[in-house]
Amino acid sequence: MLVDRFGRHLGELRIIVNMECNLRCIYCHREGIEVLRHEQALSPQEYQAIAEVAVRLGIEKFKLTGGEPLLQRNIVDIVRAIANVKPGDLSMTTNGVLLNVYATAPCRGRT
């Protein structure tokens, strides 16, 4: 179990999957942040390995953030990879602009 210096249980892991965004919200301070090229990003398998270690250490909640996570071209594969680890909770913070593109993606190939 992970604890902070005050003895509190750390049960949540925030994973930043990218730093790109399709909006320029005034409250989002991005000064000095460099955008990673796609080939520098972690693979879904690497995210799964991180999630496996985190769960063994007592992490129960995973939150995917960015930038805008839905701009990550393999975000569906990343979500599936982390979900395979069976965390207690998996969520994503998004501005919602691209939800219509991804709304049916998890259902593709199912009958």
C-alpha cells in the first residue's frame, strides 16, 4: 500500500496520456509545455504494465487526463489495456468535443 508522508493511503493514479488539446481554455496554463510526438508516447501495453504494478501497490482508481485524452490516436486501446487489469475505477477527464467520434468505438466488433 502506498502512503504519503502524512500516512494517508494513496489510492488514485492520474495518468496524463498526452499534452495536446483542441481548445484554448483560459484557465488551462500550458506555458512551457512541449507536445510529445506520437512515437514518444507509451504503448497500450506499457500503460497496462504500469497499471498492473499500481494495482499491486494498492491503487484502486485510475484517471486518464491530458491535454485532451481523446486526441491520443490509440486512446481506445489504452483504455482497454488498463481495464484489463480490473482496477476499481477507471475514468477520463475530457472536454467532450470528440465524444461523438468515440461513442461507438468500444462496441465495434460486438454482435
